[in-house]
Amino acid sequence: MTWLLSIKTADMLDTPELFEEETDSDQLLPSEVGAKYEELAKDTTNILRSTCLASEFRLTSGGCSIKENNMMGSLVRDRMLNDLIIDFCIRDISSTLDGCYAMSSFAPPMGCPKPPKTRISTFHYVVLPVHLSGFY
């Protein structure tokens, strides 16, 4: 897990507004963000050290699951996370927030994606993961 703690967090200057309250970073100055990322990395490391690589994380809705070894394998090899992992994480975080809808980043095999069952205008946040410059 040392790779997670070795990330140079001092260069990170911003946090996504959507998750500011959940990460307790809504009142941080840009100069304090790096230290907050380091704290979150330590918390994440402690959680992942206590789980087995065969552990399966499942959304409370039951809509998706992912095994830790799939997620960790990409991260340890310094590879980009695949879309399944990104989709799972976005849906997991969004499911804990009121008024948040996570759109799928997967392209439909044919035609247009199905519209959500609930009108998007009823949500406060609509999350659509987009890959930009090596980051989602």
C-alpha cells in the first residue's frame, strides 16, 4: 500500500465540489488541499489493509459489485482504472448523497442509452464521468 501514500499530494490544489462535505474539505484553502488528500490516502490504506484481496464490494442497491483484487491490481501497477471500477465508485459515492444521480459512462452497444426512470431535473447533482488529461 506504500504506492498510495507515495503520491505527491502537495501538487493537488482542488477538490471536487460534490464531495467537499463528505471529505470534510468544504472550507479548505488551496494550500491545505494536499494535506487533506494525504489524510484520505492514509484512511483508505487502513481500510484496504484490513480486507482480503478476494473481498467483493457491492452497492447497497445490489446493482453492481467489484472485487478488491481487480481494483488493486490496476492501482499497484500504476495503470489507469478501467471503466467498471470508475462506474462502481461513482455510483457508490452518489448513492450516499441525496439528490445525486450517476450517469453511466458506458456507451450502449447500439442506439441511444435508456433515459433514467426519474427525471434528471429532479436531482441537485448529475455525475457523468469524463476522461480528461489522465484523470476522470
